Amino acid sequence: MTAIPARERLIFALDVPHHIAAQRLVDDLGDSVVFYKVGLELALAEGFLDLIDWLRERDKKVFVDLKLFDVPATVARAIHRLSERGVDFTTVHGNQGIMEAAAEAKSGNLKVLAVTALTSLDRGDLTDLGFDCDVESLVLSRARRALAAGCDGVVSSGLEVPALRRHAPEKLIAVTPGIRPVANDDDQKRVMTPAAAIEGGADYLVVGRPIRDADDPRAAAEAIQAEIATALNEDD
């Protein structure tokens, strides 16, 4: 896989209620963030597609995280539209037909990522959902199926990434949410620090609230960038 520039490894989750708030945050963060994730909250707000175009016009990379789950033909059409928009990453659920349709429909720079197990779920939640296996086994199984279907990578907790690196090809893109620079008490259960996630083999780190809710979001982003650079043994 092509080497990833260190400062592109931080993906900031634009989890805000409308595009104006998103644009204000992007302006405030300046060059401290290169890659942005837009998800369901903004997708249901006015100006979602315009925001994607606005980010691309500013040479920002865009991750549209909608976890697409529908009949394969519908997912394929959505993937085609995202490709036309210049989106860099998007997510689909780990259904075989959906993954295959998404992989076949993508074009340009778009990379399709399969969702493995949400970082808000723990072993008890998986039992409630009917999975008779541990989290690591589920993630590995879904990663193998995603690669076989033609997907480019997976979204996975940093806790499972070392196992992915041992058992999956190096070309697998591992995008890791649930990144917390310090201990947390929010709804993310399977979390990891930025340095630990990078050292474990994660390619990209998705960070939202620790930057968005900081007193100085730009300083918080720069601190995470410095931690990533140190973990990679690179100068910030």
C-alpha cells in the first residue's frame, strides 16, 4: 500500500448539527486537520452535498460514513454517486452482496470500507445480538470476507487491529474509531489512545469529541498529530 502522509492519518469526525457549524470548525482547525468524516447527523441536514464539495474545494479529504445497508443495486448506485463527488472513503455494512456491489461500483479515488463491530459494542452487546463468538473473531471474519468481496479495508477498534495485521494482507486499510487521548466515560467502550492504535497497526484514526469539545480544538488536533508523528517515529 502507498505510504500514508502522517498528517492525513487523523480523521476528524464532523459530528455537528448543520453545515455552517461544520464549516466554522474546519476554518478554525485550519491545516491541523487534512481529513474529515461526515456522517448521519450532517447527512440529514441541509447542505450535506454542498459541504462535501466545499471540503474538496479546500483540498480536504472526505470520508462519508453512512454505513450503507440496502439492496445491492441501491448501494451500488449510491457508491457511484459518491465516486462522482470525489469522496475518498465510505462505509458499507458487512453483508456479502452489499460489499461486492459496492466494490464493483466504486471508481476514482473512492475506497470502500466494511464495518466490522461498532466500538460502542462490547462482548455482552454481541451476545444480545446473537453472535456466539468474541469480538476479535467477529472482526477477523468480517475483514476476510470484506477483502474477498473487493473492499479496500475495514473500520475496526484499535483493540482488534493487531490481530488484523497478523492475519490479513498488508493492503488492508484499517480505520480506527474510538480514539481517546485520555480515559473517557462516554458511549465508546472499546477505545485506545492515538499512539497505541498507530503502534498496533492502524492506518487512520477517527477522532471526534476529544477535538470538537476541547477548549481549543486546533490545539487538541495538533496534540494528536504530534502523538501520531511520535508513534511513527517521524518529526511533527
